[in-house]
Amino acid sequence: MTNHLPLVTRMPGLLAWRYSLDVAATQGQTPYFAVFEAEFADAAAMTAARTSPQGQQVAADVANYATGGAIVIHYPVQHGTG
């Protein structure tokens, strides 16, 4: 992660990012060792970032720390009130 996170921070349009290496399952073992969230203005901005030269560097670096690959999930966030 010491190489990967600096690459991530150079992605264009990145608004915020968060990660955890303390991943636990409520039942059984989790198949994941880390969770990472990247925040972009919208899906188009995320796509542009992932296809940019910087995004391609990030994708190429995944194999250096996640030998099983990575799963990318896109989800729009709904803000709660109250």
C-alpha cells in the first residue's frame, strides 16, 4: 500500500478516499484483506479517472499487493437526514 496509495492520490477528479486493512465478517471468514473507497463527483468522473494514465498506473499496481485481484464496485451514495 505504500506505493499504491500515492498513485491513487494522483487520479484526476478524486474528491476523497478512505481505506481499512482491518476487515472482518459478521459470520465466517472474509475473503478480503482490505477495503478502499474513492469518491468522485459522479460515475463519469470515476470512469475518466480510471481510464486516465494515472488510473492505468493504479490498475497495473494492483497485482503488486492483491495477488487475487481486486473487485471494483460502483454505487451512488444517498445522503441521509435526521
